Amino acid sequence: MKLIVDRDRCIGAGMCALTAPAVFDQDDDNGLVLPHVETPTPDQEDVVREAAAACPSGALRIEV
């Protein structure tokens, strides 16, 4: 699994950081998504999928 983050599309809702805080954070300056990892570990994959589904702007994509 590879995580694709589109910060231009992000609206700073923070659903990703709330859903998967070990994988995502928010920029202190503008609230946009900041990924901690590009390739989630196998035990993070389910929560990353959940975070991507919860993103209201569609800024998160997953490639397998």
C-alpha cells in the first residue's frame, strides 16, 4: 500500500489526523494534512483506508 496525499485538495478538516494519528498530522500554519509515512505498515492499512474514506475533500488516495 502506498499513500498519496494531495495537499492542494486538502481543506484541513482533520478527519485523517483524528482517525489515524500515527499516520497523519495537520500543519500548524494552515491545518493541511501532513503524512508521517508514505508507506503504511500492514497493521496501519485498515485505519488508513478508514481515514481516506472519511476525508471530505478526497485528498487521500491509496495505491496497492
